[in-house]
Amino acid sequence: MRRLICSAMLVCFAVAPTDVASGFANGPLRNVTDLSPTCADCHSSMQRETLKEFPSEVVDAYMVENRHYKAIEEGERAYREMSAQDRSRLLQDVRAMDAAASVALTAPGSARPGQEITVTVTAKGGAGPVVGLFLLDTPSRFQSRTPASDGWFIVGAAKVWGPDGKEQTRWLDSRAEGLKKNLNSVIVFGVKSDLEKKEFPESKATWTLRAPREPGTYTLAAAFHYGTEKASPAGRVERAGSVFPRGGGLGAAGRILFSRPVTVTVK
């Protein structure tokens, strides 16, 4: 089954333009639109329950232990030419990055039909230089949607704060002139973890949502997309003036981590 997944991915990239086939090692900066976890098929999953609709062998193939840790530990693919000592250091560092990473969503427990509420996504960690925060309807890697699909209306642009505590608008400002900026996703810049000092930056975004008109119980969740390898001296590769993860643009060093879902009762 894993071979079938990999074959499908190879076919996908074989027909893609060459300038995007290397993946988004520094974030999907051109995709200034609503984003979902499906846009990062090469990333490793951190939670089995976010893939519950798939058979166990497919879930196993996407989990971080098999998709990333194992490749480093056994010297597969891009890690083949690394020394055993460097692979051990890299594995230790990416595990530390994952242990420190977190994401949480806060929202009111109830709202009136049509009422505006504020929801906040707070994430910690990521190798940088960017991370992604997505506001979704459910914590599912391949089946989540924007809250707008469930009756919510995103009011205006999200407010974003980087690790320095300053508000930033860089990604949303790159949206084409005349287009609305009420997107369900944001890219946060200026992220850099320091493994030696055990310092892991915090990123935050808030959205204003208008509640659905239909009374009922609604679910909201957040996804945190972050990198790991570039925080490690053994995982950084400098090429053409840019820094790439050791595993490459299509490697599995990126992560998808979901918040716990939040239930909002509209009545």
C-alpha cells in the first residue's frame, strides 16, 4: 500500500512544472488563498486520529515515526551519505522539535445566530523561517475544510503576530489587489527555534467569525504546519543562497499537527 501511495505522488510531481516540483521548503508563499492540510502531502503526520478514515497501513505510512524518523535512523534516501553520528544528532534534534511543538485553539462555547466571535490559534515551535496556521472545521488531514463551508463567515483579514510579538501582514498583503483577505489560513514569518537554548518561538493568529444562521453544534479546529530539520546543524543544507532541510523539498521533515477540536453551540 505504501508503494502505491509513493507511486501516486511521483506521478503527481512528474507532471507538475519543474519550479514547484521541489516542494515548499520555505512555505507556500505563492498560494495566497484558503489553505488546507492537503496541500502538504509530503509532510509527516503527528496524530493517528487525524487519518482515521484510512486503513492502518496507510496511516502507518504517513506517521512521523515511519515517514521521517525511520529514514534518518536507517540512512535512507537523502540521509544515505550522512555519517552515523550526524544521523544520530539529526534524529535527536527533530525529535526535540516535535516534543516542543504545540497548537491550541480557543473560542467561545456558544454564540447567537449571526453573532461575531473571535477565535485564536496559538502555536509553539517550528524551524522556520515560516510556519502555517490554518483554521478548519475538523481535525482531519485529508477531509477538513474551511469553516466557511459549514456556515461560518470569516470577517476580514486575520490578525497575525510573529515570535517578536509584533503584528505582521506580509503574507496577506501579497494577495492581489482587489481580492478580499478573509482567508482561513496565514503564514507567519520570522520563526526560528534554538535547540541549544531550548527556545521555541510562539506564533499567534486571531480570526473574527460570524456564526452560522442555522442553530446547532459546530466544530472548529486548527492545523499547525512547521518544519524541523533546519533547526539542527546536521539538518541544514545551504544551496544557492537559501537554506533547505537535509531531506530535501519533498522530504518528510515538515509536520502537520492539529489542535483539539472546539465545539461552539449556536442557539
